[in-house]
Amino acid sequence: MQKVAAFIRKHGLIGREDTVVVAVSGGPDSLALLHYLSGCRDEFRVRLVAASVDHGLRGEESRKDRDYVEDICEQLSIPFEPITLDVGLHKQEEGIGTQEAARDLRYEALARVMQKYNADSLALGHHGDDQIETLFMQLVRGATPQSATGIPVTRTFAGGRIIRPFLPLTKNEIEAYCEENRITPRYDSSNEDTAYTRNAFRHHMLPFLKRQNPKLHEHIQAYSERSREDEAFLGERAEELLEDVEFYENGAGFFIKSFKRHPIALQRRAFHLILNYLYNDQVEDITYIHEDLFLRLMDGGRVNSSLDFPKGLIITKAYDRVTFTWVRREQDSAPLSELYPDSHLTLWDGAQISAESTSEVKDTSLYEFTCDRAHVKFPLIVRTRQYGDRMKPSGMKGTKKIKDIFIDQKIPAAERDRWPIVTDSDGVILWIPGLKKGAVELNSDSLVRLKYNRSGRRSGNA
């Protein structure tokens, strides 16, 4: 097991006087890991805790596995934490698959054990064959380079981190270690069921690949580590692109010219960072196909075009701008809001409109508008556009369609239905904040100055 010791030193996986929780199923991988770390206790002055999970899926068989682990922990004088889960109930409540439900509950339970013991690490028994399976599964699913990097050696978890000391080993080496040290593992019968994707890869693909190269696990591990280092660097560079991206309540947007100043490799990664934000890191359904569609959208010659992405996300190109917005359901329509003098409103996108009494006209910006109480009927109404809307812009003799104003100002189609419009109580459109002011009379000292503040909208890499 010299390879494991060297691997631990190389990656700094265990420090002196660390507390390490070991997840132990009773199988050869986790029992060998527990036995190995138990032998390192004096060298590292490490405190070990074993946690064993019964997922409630295999009845008496899984309960016996847990009891068996408890007996071994007693022999090794290692504290034991039994965990019992109801994966079937969680699967039904959340409408997810068995493997996903089991993983969710397992990691939640192990996090609680970590916190109970204020542990530094959670040690898992993944090995080199698992690494090969994982990487090829990611590639077959159409993963992008950023996500096809295999199993990480370590990652943050529950106030500490997850560590995987056995990644340099093969399954055969672990079984040989068990035999040499008279460890008698228990075997999970479900591991033979090739209905599970991982099992199918393990039984059908892995033997062929290892016949081609018996040291494949070493090459794949080296590839995984280098890929993660490269992706970490490119990810940091891609964060710089987000300075030009505006994030708001219902999506995000950016100008194509500024985005495309950067190399294509960073554009791809910035695209995925935007999606991570919008999907709250739940991006399993996104593949390189979506990435290619996005890049073609930006390069396309059409002024207005859009893409439908999973879970109702719409990506729209309008003139020189790309926006990401969620499909708006009827019940999500922006409400009508009343605005009185000396009050303010927070709008549906986080922006604000305020109204303050004044005796002076100082609205030099399109984000400010002054009206006269003697000629405008209060309360004012703040709403979104309606079919057939027209206004009389300041400086013009006639009226103009609101639709044409949006087109002239090159406002993306996806933003037009959410743009605020200010009218008086009779429905006369007075102001489109940031775009156009209406013609109004100002011949008294009883004025009201409106201000539109977009700062409440989320922007940058929020």
C-alpha cells in the first residue's frame, strides 16, 4: 500500500491529529480503507469514526451488513455511527430515481456525522476502477470538458472535505489487500444488476479497456487531476466575463460584442457559469449540444432569434444583446402598482421608482421625469405594456406605438413584457423609464419628480 501512502502525502489528504469519518458499507473497498487508516492512527495521530448506512432497500441483508461493520469497529476500537434511511419514501416524495434519492440522503446523513464530531474529513473508498467508470460515463452522456473530469481527489464538504485515498488502486489490488490481511468483506447483491448504468459499465466495458492497458487507471487518474487543474484556471478566467453580465430576478443578459472579445474557451465556460447561477447548479441536462446552440445563436445573422432550454429557460438574441429568461406563467404577470407623491415602489425586477414633491424641473436624464399635479391625475399607475399602447413623446406632434419605441431602442423582445410603463389614473402613458418621456404641461409650482433606480437589480457576478 505504498502507493496509497505516497498519494496521501502528494495531496495532503490527512494531517496530524485530524478527525476522519470513514464511510463503511461492509464491502471490500470501504473495509480495506477502514483497516488501512486504522493502521495509520499512530503515524498521523488521527482520530477515526466509522459511519455505516442502511438505505432500507435490501431488507435484512443491508441490516446484517451494518451489524457486521459494527462488530469490526468494536474489534478495532473505532467509534461507530449507524445510519438508517428510508430511500423509498424520499424517492416517492421527490419524484426522483432510486440512485439519486439514496445519494441525497446518504450525504445528508454523513454530513450530520461530520458535524457531530467536528471532523476534518470524510474518507470514501472510491478506487481507480471507479475513476475509469465515472469518466467514461460522463463522456458517454455528452458532458462538456468542464464536467468530464472524473472523481475529485478531494472536495469541500460539511465544514471539512471529502478525501479519496484509494484512487491510485485497482479493485484487484484492494481485494488482494483484504485477502492478505484476512479481511472478509460482504458483497452487495445489487452490484451485479446491470440495469444500473454504473454496473453495466463495470461488467461490460471495464474488462475490455483494462485488457488493452492494465495501467489504464493510472493514466485516467493523471488525466483527471490535470483536467481539474486546467478547468480551475480557466474557470477563474471565465469569472472575468461575468463582470459584463447583468443578473436580475428573472434571468441575465449581456452585450454580444463585449462577450465575444474573449477567447472561445472562456466564452464556453462563462456560458456554463451563467447557467449554474440560473439553474442553481442543477445543470445535469445541459450538454455540449446546448453549448453549440448558444454559440451559433450569437454568431447567427438573424437580428431576433431564441432557444428553448430545459425547465423553461429561454435564451434570446435581440440585436446586439443576449438575454436568459424563464418562461413567464400567466400568474407571474407583473401587477399594476399605484404610485403617490412622496412614496416609492419596488418593482417586479427589483428596480425602484420614487416620487418626490418639488418646485423645480431637473430631469435631464431619461431615468427622471417631472409632471405637474395640476395636469396629471394621481395616483400614477406603474404597469407593463398592453396591446395597442401608444404615447405622445415629448417633442413630437403625434403619438407613437410603444411597440415601435421598443424596436427603435433595440430592447430585446424577452424584456419588453417586463419593462415598466408609467401612466396617470386615466391611463395616459407619461413615461417609459430609461427610454422615452411623454409630453406634459409644467406650469405650476406643484410638481412631482419621478426617479427610476435600476440598482436594485442584481448585476455582475452576484
